[in-house]
Amino acid sequence: MEIDLAQAAAPLSKYVANLSESGEIVILDSGKPVAKLVALSTESEKRVPGLDEGLVQISEDFDAPLPPEIANGFGI
């Protein structure tokens, strides 16, 4: 759905009610898109701890000092 900026000044609740049907509303100013009104998802998946266990490995020396040529580039 697309509406002109002047139309968007009308009651916002009308457009919010239409979001479930159209998915998004693009607001136009002089025929050019300037904003998009989208519905927020109220559903969130419940997180399950440990699903990625074993996928990431950290080297034993991950916190070792950087070589001088690299450290100098960071001003260290």
C-alpha cells in the first residue's frame, strides 16, 4: 500500500490496522517514497542454550600480544 504524506496526517490508527493486511505502508511525498510503516513481529522464538556448542573454537593464544607491525598500525 502506498499513501501520500498528506494522507498520512490522517488518523494513524487506520493505517496501523491495515498493516496486518498489507504488510507495509510506504509514505510518499510528491510521489517519492520517504518512509515505510511496517508491523512489528510480536512473536519471538524461545532461545535454547547450547545449540551452537562445539561450533566455535578459540585458539589458546587468542589474547596474546599482537606482532609489532600490526600493533603499530593501531597506534599501540
